[in-house]
Amino acid sequence: MTTTEKSAEQLFEVERKRFLPLLLSNPNYFGNLQNSPLKPVKKIIANSSYEELKCVGFNPQLNRLEGVVWIKRTTGYDGGICTSGSLEYVSFFLSYDNGAAWLPQGTMSFPVYDVPGPHPLEYAVSVVIQPDRRFCFETNLPLVRAILSWGTPPAGPTAIPVWGNVLEARIQIEGFQLIVDFPDLLKAADVNLPPAIADLVSASATVKLQAPKALTAAELKQQYAKSNVPAHRFLQKSIQQAILNPAKLATMNTYFTGLGIDLAAVIGAQENTNGNTDYEQLGCIGLDEGTGSPDALVGTLVIKLPTGYLGNPCTAGSKEYVAFWMDWGSGWQWAGTPFVTVHDISSIPKEGLSYAVYLPVDLNSHRKLCKEGPVTAKVRAILSWDTPPPPSDPDYVPVWGNRLETLVFVNPGAPAQVGDFTPYLTDICDVSICHIDQTSGWAYPGSSDAPFGATVSIDGAIPGTPLFSWPLPPLPKYQITVQQIDTLTDTLIGSPQIVTDPFPISITQQIGGGSPTVSGLTQNAVGGYFTYQETNPSPAGWRIVSPGQLLGMWDSSGKTGTWLITVTAWDSSLTTMYPAGSETCPDGTTRRGVVIDLDQAAPVCVPPLAITGYMPGGVGPCIAAVDCATFTIGDVICGTYSVADEHLGGFSLQAEPTLSPGSNFTIDGIPGNGISYPNPLLPLSGTKSGVWTYNTAGLPACGYTIELFSSDRTIVDCDGPWENNSDFVGFCLVAPKSGTKK
């Protein structure tokens, strides 16, 4: 580490070590919150000296947004590899209107640790999205924004992290393929059928699109006749294909000559072009671990020019190949060669278009327990346009493309052996099982204290699932059971119930070096057993499931109290049983199953929200009044509220129609329009009741409503809480009589 690096690390050492407690004391401690009334104590904004988001890219064929993060230092990440370390969060957003509006695409996180040795270590993070698609002849180049934030997840698309940075890139969304709605096609093509014919076409009619066609050498020569794309680029594949068939060399020579092509000059130019990056360039490579999918090597690249990629998005275009090799200490070993399809896009922005490649890899044999020390590996990636690098040549120099090398870190853990079908539970509704208290069954104890309700997602993995082969090998099966439990006495109640609720998944699969395919599947528990659909990647290909690691969706409707969730696996013939493996949590406790608390009811408001009086002109004690009364502008309205729930989450009052619905209220004499958990004024369970006031000064004469919004703390359908927003009162407001002061 250089002297400059040491001084920078010492400069921020206290702020890194005490980051979360400092934020708890003052959410704007570091001055990164815009328009906050809280005064900063020490300004640190978007500091990237510890971690930095270096590249963002998109794979149109896999619908995967990828980001590559550099971890730059050996310390500053809250502990070594035998601790829980800390988390790096990356949030992705898309904009289809050049940044006027941002649509959230997901937030992913990965653990980081204090790791000795050379740096940076390059990590990758990915999220599968469902972008708005258009036809291939329509431009669809949205802007992607990615926000890296250490320690806390970004609060939204305009968030400025304390530690981390913001990165934007332009990406291309792949056009519709195969079968599309016929009316949509007519609309996109701006074609109107004659009324007599239009009346015959069903609104649900579909049409099958032609598969994208690869352009011939003659078509390419004509297409690029008035461009700067050199012949030794657009004819590269045609010449390679001709050489692969020696019996037809004379015929192909005649063909090329007939097109007016000087073959000797073209071949000579190809031989003299090494590592040209005028058209494309590999920018970052990294290892993706812990984001809900198998381990994967990721590469991001930029397409720089509008032409030279063998056709527009309605054609087959061309492929950008990235070959990966890994060195574990005994030399380079080929890991695989993924690709991404690219096209000529005339409206390409000046910064280019960002793409990504994705290669699942099996790291099980290299993973070690933390006590055995950190595991790192060197990674080499070679980008080669339209020609895959030879797997046997890690020193290959592409005609078009470049090479990168980096260092990656493998998360510690017990190595899994293929064929050992021990299952592991990891998350409930995306909450780590280590973040669920095993007495109360509440998620995030002490801060959210959240039970669960309605449909509950159950995540986990079988790390020893078979290696991919085609046809598929026999896949393991698993069974999820739930059983009520009294956690105070650790006594199971009743009999275990088997979870059999069907749920949809998406399977992405690549056989050999072919193009990835995506298909939908409904998981059914045949005989009470689900089939585990993922495999470990192999040279024969790979197969992954989305949502990643989803084992089941349990409809818990009608059930309350604490319930134990467990998973057990079997081989494909249901001969050998594999009990759940143990998950060790940062606090030293272990989990084989997980206890959760269930709440299926929304808050109740009894007695209901009421207007009980008013203070004329805002002065004096409240004079009796009732709902739907008429008041004068400047009066302060008085009332009562009551909210009850087993797991109170909060409530608020809002006045409509007003420019600021939550302003001008007091709750129990304190300015504000509500209370949210955790708050000492809000009980953990039971009833919260009291009084409220609303100042009408400055409002226009009109009719108004005041609505009571109440919620509990339950994670309902793995999303928001149970809510009761049906309680409201109304009143009319008139201007003061002439000569009356208000």
C-alpha cells in the first residue's frame, strides 16, 4: 500500500468503523442528504477510495444488468473473512426519457471483508429485469443508472452515497422475437388496414416473425459501400468460413472476385490487425457471488461506432465473444466463452452502448473454510469480435478486441461435493434467516420487528446439484414442511404440513456454445416433492433459475402465530434422504430451519376517527363540533383517533384536497401528522389512541376530508404491510365574514 493510500485510509478510519452508529445519531451526519433540515457534522459525499463502481453493462439476450465493483483496500470493511464483514449495495434504475423519470430495477448486495494481499479485487453484481420491448425497427436505447453504496442501500434514483459512486450508461433492449400481437405490429409500422379487412382481424391475433437473417458477403459489401467499415472487418467471418471448406476455395475465390473484392489485400489487412479497439472494447471483468444465482464471471464492454457489426437489429448481427481463463496457482485454465449479440445502430450515443457477458462457473472445488485463509484467483478475459478465441490459447491476440486481467476473491464456506444433495435455507421473503429472531419470529429484531403474512417466499439452495449435461441428468427433489411451534417451550404443535403451492419460475439454459434459451415452468409438488431445477455449470453448458434460489411460495393465509419452516432433499428416485444443512450466523447461532411469526390482519380503528371540536381562529379551548361540520378559514379543528393491531406499525393523517396533505397537524400536542415504528410513543402491540388538531389557516374555501392511514409491521406477500386506509372524516370550510379577522 502506498503512503498516499495509507494516509487516505487513516483519514477516514473512524468514519468507516463507526459509520452506521454515526448515521443513527444523525441521518445527515455526512451531508449526503439533499434538502435535509439536519446539519452535517463531517461532509463525505460519494467517496470512492475504498470501493468504486467501475462499469455497467446489459446482456439483451439474458435481460441481465451487470455492474463491476472494485474493492480497493485491504481494510475498512468491518472485519476479516471469519466475521460477517459488511455489505456493498448496488441499485439499478432505467430511464426511457433521458433521465426525466427513473424506474427501479432492483437492489442487490454482496459481502466484503478485510482481505490481505494485492488489490483491487473485482466483484460483479447482477439483476434480471423485464424491460419494455419494442419492434426491432424501433430505437430502444434506455439510460441505466447504477448507485453503489457501502453499508446502506441507496434510498432512490437521486440518492448520493457516502461511500460509493453513481454511474450511468446507455444500453440496447432487444426487439420482439418470434410471435407478436398483429395489431401492435400494424401500429408500430404505422399501417392502417382498410375498414372491411380490419373488421375481420381479431384484437388478439398474432403473427410469427421471421428469424433474424445473417447478411451475405454481397449484402454486406453493398451495405457498407458508403461507410468507413473496412472490408477486412465485414468480410472476416465470410473468409473464415471459406477457409474451413478447402474443397470450395476456388469457388469462393470466384465469388469474392465477382464482388470486386481484392482478397489478397483483405487477408493481408486482417493479418496486420492485432487487438484493434476502434469498434469494441472490454472495460471490466469481475466475479458475481451471493446475488441469488450461481457464481459467474462477468465482463462488460462498450460498442463504440454506429456501423460495422454486420446488420441492424432486425438481422442476425454479430457476436462479441469473451473467453475467460482462471489461474488458481498452477496456470491458466479455460472457464468458458460466453457471447453477446450486437448490431449496427445508427443512433448510437457518443459514449457508446454498454453490453455484458455472463458465464456461470463452478467454484465449489476451490472454496475453503474461513479459518484456512482467503482464496483468490487471477482471471484473464479476451474479447474477440465474431471469432471465439481458442480455449487452448490464453495468449490469443484477437483481430478486433482486447484483453484484461484481474484478481477475484472467492467467498469462504464449506466446499460442496457434487452428488451431496444437502439443502440449505437462506432467506424468507428476501430476509436472511440470520436476520429473523428465533423466539419472536420477527424479521430485523430491534428495528423492524416484522412478522410475515399472506404468501411467503422460501429461498435456499442445493449446492451439490448435478453438473449440467444434455439431456439433463436426474435432478434431486426436495420437500418443504411447516409446523406451528411454541418457541417459549420449544414445543411443536400439531403435525407438519407439506407446502405444495405451485409457483412459476423462469429457466435460462445454454447448451454447449449455443445461444441461451429462456423458458417458463410452473413448479408443482408432485406427490409432495418439488424438483430442484438448477444444475452446476460444466463445459457442456449451464442452467439457472429465476427468481434465484426460490424453493417455494407458501400461502400462509388463515395461519397465525409462530411456525417452523424446514426443507429436506432426496435423490431423484426418492431413495436417499438429505436433511437440511446448518447455516452459521454472524452471532454464532445456527439455523437448519427457521421460525417465523404470522399475522394475517390489518389494523382496526375503533372507535373511528372523529371530529370532536374546534378552536375559533385557532384560539382558546376546543368547542364541541362533529363530523361534516362547517368551519371558518383559520379555525383549528380538534379530534380523536384510535389504531389497534397485534404488531402496530404506524399511522398518519392527511387532508385532501390540499397542496401539502400532511402539513398543519399535531398529534397528541406534538407537531406532525403521525407516528411510525420504532417510536417510544407507539406500543409494540395493542392500541394507540389520542387527540389531533388541524389548522385550516391559509386554505381556500372548499370541502375537505381528513383520512387516517394505518399500517402494521407485517411483511405481506414479501412486500408492504397490512393497511387500513378506510377511516376518514369530512368538513366544509368557508371564508370569514366581511370585517372578521382570522
